[in-house]
Amino acid sequence: MDANLDPAGAARALLAFWRAAGVDMDVAEAVYAAAPKAAAVAPKREAPITAPRLKKVASAPVDSARALAASANTVAELRAAVEKFDGCALKATARNTVFSDGPEDAPVLIIGEAPGKDEDEQGKPFVGRSGQMLDRMLDQIGLSRQSNVLISNTIYWRPPGNRDPTDGEILACLPFAERLVAILQPKLLILAGKSAAHTMLRRTDGVLKLRGRRLSYGREGEPAVNAMVMLHPAYLLRQPQQKRLAWTDLLLAEAWLKELGVARVT
Ligand code: URA
């Protein structure tokens, strides 16, 4: 490498110049030898596509959620366990616990983020504007909460003012969402939006990268579950130009369900 470009080469050339100029090189070379070596240039690596996102939080609520969730063997029991759980501070400000809506043996499970105002008032997930949009989308591919889809969230109480849930709130509720998948063993798990996708898949990739792909949801000791990510209906209400992508997601779900032999209403 040209000494002009290589810092070590440039330093050696400078020392040679000083030596020739009569500088006391014992001192200069000792200083040079003691100087920290330039770090080897690491080969360029691809950024990992997965990374833990949630910070460590107090373990007592998480432990209590795990114990309650583990004690449930049906969706109805899990709902009762969530209602009994006092480890999520959001419960204190919410009107209702919002757990699920739809048949408790549905082949398709949709998990969104958290209840909003309408959901809090009615005690059911996805009943506001974005929920109505979700129902219309599902109807296009023969799915509905009346017949073959169970709808739930990763958080069961409305965050005040619809703020984002904190990591502590997400982790306190997560054992219940995980247990719901384990109990229901859906043929297809659809994660609506970034927050549900990151929480359930433990990935940090952008939602636009995760959507439209056949993925797998897995937890140790449990069978893997087919999973996919769709754009959140609330996002589509804000960005209607993205409905094109949402339509592709629906077609993927439809094709996958057909392959899996899941009955849809046509
Ligand atoms: N958005 C969600 O993610 N869940 C709901 O229940 C309502 C809106």
C-alpha cells in the first residue's frame, strides 16, 4: 500500500526522516512501539437480521404471567387467567380487559398490538375503524371472526392515549400470547403490524421486509407454527397507497390456507 494511504507506512517513513535528521530515535521508537496498534480492519459483515429487541425488565410480573398462563389449557381458561393477572399496570387505567374474539378452535389466529378506545369500551379486539377494515380484508379471502378466525393482541389493556406499550408491559403480557398459540395450535398465525411481528417473532426487521413471506413461529418445546406478517389496518388507513401490498398479503394467506386445506367461507 502507498505510504500516503497506509498510516503505519506513513509513521515508518516519518521515523526514517527523523532518524536521518538526527533525532534521538531510542526515545521516538519507544513512543512508537508503545502506541496502540491500529485495529485490524474487520471484514465487512452483513448486519444480523434478527436481534433481541426488548430490554430486561422486572421479572416478578413476567414470572406471575408465566405461571398463570401455564395453568390454562383452553382459550376460555386463558382468558380467565388474563383477567386475573395484575402484573400489567395498564389494567389500572383501562375500562375492560380485551382478550379475544372469534371461535376458540379457529384454524387462523390473528394477533395485533393493543386495544384502542373502541376496544377498551367494548372489551373486544379490533372493533374500531381499523377492526372494521380488518373484517373487510378478511372477508375478501373467506375468513371471519364469526367462523374461522380468532383475533387477539399482544397487550390486553388499552395504553392511555393509545401510546406505544413499554417493553415491561409487552413482556408482562407475552406469556399469555405465547400460551394462546400453544393452546390453539393454529394452522396459520397472522401477525398484524410491526409491534406484533417483533414481539412474537423476536425479530427487528422492518415490517415491510417481514410481510409477504412464509415464516415460522417457534418456541422451545412447542411445534412450529406457520406464520406471516401483514400490514396493520391502522397503518393502511394512514397510508392507503400501501393497500396494494396488503392485497398481496391476503393472497398469500389465501394460497397458504388452500394448501393447508383450511375451510374458508366462499
Ligand atoms: N389495533 C390493534 O392492534 N388491536 C386492536 O385490538 C385494535 C387496534
